[in-house]
Amino acid sequence: MASLIDKYSSGSLFDDIEERQIIWHIMLDAERKKYAQLFEDYKVFLKACRELVEELSIDESSLSKIKCIDKLLSLGKFSYGSNFSYDSFPQELFGIHGVFVVLGRGCCRHLTSFATDVLRQGNDFCDKFYCKAEQFPMTETLDGSADHTINIIKYNDGYIGYDITNHEECYFISPMQLKTVKSLIYMHYRPELQMAFEGMNREHLERNLLDYSQSVGTFDLTDEKLSDMSCEVSAKIISKLKVVQDFEKSTEEIKEKIYRQIPR
């Protein structure tokens, strides 16, 4: 079988990739040593977040769970001080992008990382999809830089995208391109940063492209169904307000501890 990578890339995607991954590993090792307590505290917090999402989810699907994460995140329930605002800033922790949610600030890479971290606490598949977002289709190529990040989750027998920044589902129209359901934005796969700074190798990328190719044409969720699901998620959170309040109270100390350790 012909390589999908070779079909969609000129080969420049792999220029200096090994050297960049070595640099990433060195940076990650340094982070883990310098912020060892922060890494451990974040793990404890993620476990509590996962338990909350399990209780509030309307069903066992990853879509229900990530919509629940999205709603709670927007309400500031995962943030110290109970406020969250979309913000991009230069400070990073490459090993735990998602921890910045606790700070109450973050952009797409922090939101998608946090959702991935929470879902992976259980048995849910969740990955990140670095992409270039455009209003129109583009030439299908893996080469080039990304300007946005969304999540990839499993739904039924295929994969779908979820843009947690803009609260919207996406479906595959090709192995390397998704389209949002409502806003009709095209998400073009640009995995360079994921390869350089998250350790993705060629085999992982090839497997992703194969999985995504098999998901083309399988999306069967209507606008009405997605809207109903969102309403059900919101209603479940309201009906379980005491559970949410207990979560906020029980995690107040660990959130404050994490907040004070995050570099800025």
C-alpha cells in the first residue's frame, strides 16, 4: 500500500525532525525535574476532573464527555477563581499544556491538551489535531504551519473532530481535512508541531492518516441531534449542581497549589 504521508507531503515535513525531537526531549526532562511537584499535582487534579465528567456525562460516548468538559471549562469550573478567558501568551510548559486551564487563561492548544488529558484518564481515545483553519478548501498537503488545534475523538466506529475553542463538531472530508458542522470552516492537517514537540513519529502519523481516511463519509450526526445533545449536557450539569459545587470545594486547595506553581 502506498504511503499516505508520501501522497500528501513533499518530504520537507521531516527536515531536521530528529534533531528537533531530541531538543524537545531535553526540554521535557528539564521541565519534569524543575516542576516535578506541579506535574504530580496536575495528575491528582485530572483524576478529580475525570470523576466529575463521568458523573455528569449523559452517556458513555467521548462526544458527550468532551461536550461536558467544554461546558464546565467555559463556566470556569476547572480554573482557580472560577473564571476562564481565552488568551494566548508566550509562557509554556511543553509537557503539560493543559495545566494553564487552572490559571484561568488559555488558547486552543491549552484547551485541547486539557481535554485530552482528562479523557485519557479513562479509556477514551483522544488526540490533538494541529491544523490550519480556512474558510475555503486548500491544496491537500501536510506541509506548512498550523494556526489552530482541535481534538480527535472516537464516535461509534469512526473518528470525528471537536473544536473545543469554538464549541463545534467537525467531520472528515478527506484523510487530512475536516469541516465544521455549523460554521463550515475547513481544518487542514499540519502535524509539524506535534511531531517536533510532542514526539509523534512517522508510524503514528501514517496510522492517523489511515484511520482518518476510513472515517470519511461516516459522520451521521445531524444538527438537531448535536443541538439536543448540547442541551442535555447543560441540563444534566444544572440538575447535578450540588455535585459541581462539591467538586469546586474539594479541589479548591489543589487548584490553588497548582495556580501558584505555574510559571508566568
